[in-house]
Amino acid sequence: MDPIANQITGSTRIALDARQIHETTTAEGLRHLEATIRLRPNLGMGALGAPRDMNLAITEEDELLDVQVTYEDNGAEMMHEHFYGVHPADLDTRLESLSHAPRYN
């Protein structure tokens, strides 16, 4: 599998903080990426919250990807989105479904 970071394009790539992308290989030989991404939280009923930095974690599992987006709220880690069993070819589509807030740095 190609490096995970190479598979992220479009508005997702713009929302990522390039200084905060870390891709490693686990002891089991699986790829794992952690990055900071700027998103607008979904407040329900079509309303979006103020842009905030969130944590993006993508782990390779049996030729598929596990994608988690979390953020911290009053010291507690909150789940924003979790996609299980994402085919690498569908990663961009899944990430594009998030509410991006482009980062201009």
C-alpha cells in the first residue's frame, strides 16, 4: 500500500496542517498516520460550529483503513467521526464528506 499521506488530496489536503502529519509503521508492519486537521463540527440540523483543530488517525487493517477524527472538549476526547473498513481507493471520498475549514498558513 502507498503511504497514507499520498492518498489524501483535495480540500482534505488543504485542511491538514502539513507540520503535523506523522506517518509510521506499527510493530505489526501496518501503516499508521496521525495528523491535525481543521474542521467545522456538525451541530445537527445542518448547523456547523466554529472551525477547530481535530486529530485525524488512519490505521491500515487487512488491506483496509480505519479512520478516526477526534477532538478535545473540556479535557475529554470526543469522537467526531469514525469510518471502519475504508478501501484505500475510497479514502479521499470519505474524508471529503467531512466539513473542512481550509487552513491558510
